[in-house]
Amino acid sequence: MTPEIADVKRWLLERKPEIGDLDPDFDLIDNRVIDSLSFLDFVFFLEELTGRELQATAETVHHFRTLRAIEGNILHV
């Protein structure tokens, strides 16, 4: 696990501690780890982490679904 994805995991678990742990392929949206209210905060956090503006559109929402997708599509682009 890279330090960046560990930061992402920590951020998510601080908001949803009842989950306990996050598998890299656990769907964060379907399982309501990220919901419509927290999605913008999450995108803002990722922008701060990466130092760049992210495009969160209907076409790119799959980039935010799992830790593996976030790592491959957002953190290491």
C-alpha cells in the first residue's frame, strides 16, 4: 500500500469507523462509505493530496469507486 492510498484509507475510516477495514476492491459508493453528501469533501481531499484539480463527472465516477481505482486512476496518473 502506497503512503497516498494509506492516507485515503485513513480519511475514509475516520468518517466511517464502523467499517473496520477497507479491501482494495470494496465498492465505496455502493456500500455508502462515500455518499452524495461526502463526495465533494472526498474529491476536495483528493485534490489536496494530489495537488491538482480532479474532474468528477458521470463518466469518471468509476475512478472513485474503490481504493484500487483511486490509486490507479487518480493517485498515479
